[in-house]
Amino acid sequence: MDPAFFGKVVPWTGLRRPPPPPNVRPVHPVYSRGPMRNMEQLPDGRHIETFTMRNSYEQEVQFGATTIYVVNDYGVMVPTECWGAQC
């Protein structure tokens, strides 16, 4: 094209400048791990099991039921109590 006519070089159709590179920044960090199973031993010898996940604000949130286990004579953990709505 004639730069004197347009005042600047005009690109041909389909020869536009490429788009700027995207800013690749995640809004929330993505974690590959899912729910965490937490097993703790109580002072009386029982074990308590809870499930937690991290929300978008990085706080641990408990979900699901809480289960109490007791170790029997053979060393096997047997569920005895279940607290929560999903028992």
C-alpha cells in the first residue's frame, strides 16, 4: 500500500498484528490433592476419623461424617460410633 495515501502502512486483509500474549495467572491456586482423611487417637484409646478439604480461601473445612473406631483383640479397627448426617 502507499503510505503517502493513508499516512501509515495499512496491512493487507488477514495480516493483522498478532494478539498480545495472555496473562496466565490463576485466580485461585489449584491443588491436586482431594479430601484428606485425618485419623487421630483419643486419650481413652479410641480413634477418631474425619475428612477435610481446603476451600478457595485456604481454610480447612470438615465434610462428611465423623467415625469413632476401637481396636479389637485381633488388632483390627472396628467402627463403633458415627456422628453426622451421612452415617
